[in-house]
Amino acid sequence: MLDRLFRLREHNTTVRTELLAGLTTFLTMAYIIFLQPAILTGSTSGTMTGMDYGSVMTATCLAAALATLIMGLYANYPIGQAPGMGENIFFVLSVIPAAAAVAGPESSAWQVALGVVFVAGVLFLVLSLIGVRRMILSSISPSMRNAIAVGIGLFIAYLGLKQAHVLMVEHDGLALNPEFMSPDFLIFAFGLALTAGLFARKVRGAIIWGILAATLLAVGLKLGADWLPADWVHSAAFSTSDLAQRFAVADGVVAKPPSIAPTFWQMDLRAALSWAMAPYILIFLFMDLFDTLGTLVGVSERAGLMKDGELPRARQALMSDAVGTVAGAAMGTSTVTSYIESTAGVEQGGRTGLTAVAVAVLFLVALFFEPIVRMVGGYPAITAPALVIVGSMMMQNVRKIEWDDYTESLPAFLAIIGIPLTESIADGLAIGFISYPVIKVLGGRGREVSRLMAIMAAILVVYFFLVRPQAG
């Protein structure tokens, strides 16, 4: 039955190989189970959003399982899906502040933001059904598409360093934290070094192993305070640390999955459809579009599934993340997209949708380990190394920017530095997308600007003058 459903023999693979590949892919992307609730609730940014931690975790696992299951059964591709890094940061640090200005008395900013994700997902689904997603993708230059990934990568790494207290905010800017003996810094440094070393040795699941190792160190320091040097334990570096004040060891390993009720169908669609939120809907749409197509092509090329430069069953594959995004927003999580970490499973031999089905099942199993997820996600020093590593991985796209063409490289550069320096993905993208047609026209190459790119720039100009001042 499995052979007929997934065409295992045709792809020269076996059930055992596919299941092992699924486990490998899950281990490489399981960090999102820890990071997503921490990011969406505001634990990593220091500004609480009001979203329920357990509910976000449940929504994340369910949305990932649903989208990945569709990818496996409908498209027959060995690709895992889950809420995307970058989109979740944009959700918290850009969309929620803007949504606060339009939220009605009966809703919260995060409910408006979920509505924005839902609307973007519906548009995504419609575009998938009528087959115009490739046309949209081709309207944005490759340099700008890759600049988005690089800028978000820098921003994610910056957040990791900031939340681990490696960087500290002073009145005149950022500075390196001089408290190198803080347990927060030591746990972060240990996790980052170990994860980087595992990556260098090409160990599968390096990020999740780094998180687990840093967790064990944190638990050891928390429970073993009586055996640690007294001078250190009673020092200001230790007593004022997040380890001493925030970190709590889980009182169990397995528990009943958290209720999804606090975030289920809590979207404020009316406010989300206001003109003020239109730029955010479009940005979500483009971010998901770039992530998904880029990942599909990259993983499929690696697995040898491309035929004559085309992606078979592309429409079915693109449908999976669109449905996942719509369902995820309804349940209480941000945009779902394909994960490039799926290449780890491909390297293990995964070639069919059975690999994706295995990933989906493992996301459902993870629901029963909420105490561990809450313990890990609530302490930034443990999860921050994963942010830095993911940020470094996204930086690889800088090689694909046309640096010799100044009409391409300058707008790309402005987007790259704009995102982390403004601490806003929306503002950084707006700077890049507005400058692109302007520089093209001034350079005498205005014909190279697509109509859609010009419309996007015009919308973002309106965003800067009308929406951005309200968002603070």
C-alpha cells in the first residue's frame, strides 16, 4: 500500500529509509517547537504580547503537522513545514505594534495580527489555485528576494545576542555586556559553541542537540547551586541573571497537550482588513512566497526530483503551505512555510512524501512534552544560540545578490541594513522596495521595474506616511 501511495520503488527507496529521513528532518527543525511560543508570546523580545504560551505551542505543532501531511500525501515531497523563522519575528515586532493602532475595544493587537496572517494565507491559497504565484515571484528581482533573507538573518542573530544579554542597550547604543561570568552568558556560549561544532561536523539535528545540551547545563546550574563556588553564586552576575530570577526546572516531562482554546479562532478579521494593515498582508504574502518556492526548488534539486528544470506537482506542493497558513492563523500561530532543513532528510535518503508523513506524526507526538517546551522556551539563553545559527544560515543568500550592478545591489543593501538597524522587518523592506524603482529610474533603467514592483513601492510610501507614524 505504501509503495503504491508514495511510489517508493520508482524513487529507489524503502519504508525504513523514508522513516529515518523523516526523523532526521524533524530533529533539524524541531527547534521551532521551542522558539515559536517564546517568540509569539514575547518572551524573547521582552515585551509580552498577551498570547497564551501553551496554546501557541499546540497551534504550532498542529499547523506544522497539517501542512506537512498535505505535502506528503498530496504532493508526495519529502519536505517538512512549520511556522517560519522571520515571519514570526515580523509578526511580533512589526505587525502587532501596527495592529495596536487599529484594534477595537473588543480585541487585542495579536488578534488583529492573526487576522492579517489569515487574510494573507487566503490570498496565498487563491493565488495557488489560479497559478499566478510564479508570475508574482518573477516580478521581484532575485537580488531583492535574497536581500530579504539576508536582512532577516541579521535581525534574527541580533535578537539572539540581545536576548541572551551578550549585547546590552545603553543610552548611546549597543555595547558588549562585560559580565562574562554571568550564567546566562556561559549557557549561551556553551550552546552556541556546541551547536557550531556539531554543524561543522555535519551532525544531523545539530540545533536541537545544542538546545538540549544547553538545557542540561541550565538545569545543572540551577539545581546544583549548593555545590557551586559561593562567591560566584552570591555575586551580582549570578543573582541578577535570568537563570536565578526567571528559569524554573520543569516538574515533569510528559503532560496532557495544552488547550488551543485561548487562541483558536480569535482573529479580528475586520481590523485586519483595514487599509492600515494592507502593507503587512502584502509583506506576509511575499515573504511566504519567497520562502516556499526557494525551499521547494532547493530541496527538490538536491533530491534529484526536478525534471527538465521544472518542479513536478508544483501546484500541489504550493497548496500545502497555503492551507497550513490559513489553518495556523485560525488556530493561533504565524505563517507556515517549507523548511530548508528538509535537505537533512534528503541527505538521509528521503525521496517521497512518506518522509513528510513521518515528520507530521512526530510534531503531533511533541504535543505531549509541553513541560519541557515551556521550560526551554521561557529561558532565552537556551534558545538564543539557535537564533544566531539560523541567522548565519540565512546569510548565505548574500552570494546571490548582483553586487556589480548598483541598481540592484544598492536597494538590496538598504534592505539588508534597514531591517536590523530599524529593528523592523517592515521598515527595512519598505526602504529597499521604495529605493529599488527610484534608483532604477535615475539610472536610466526604469523599464526593468515591473508594474507589480512599482505598485508595491507606492503602497509602502503610503505606509511610511500614514501607517508607520501610528505604529511608533
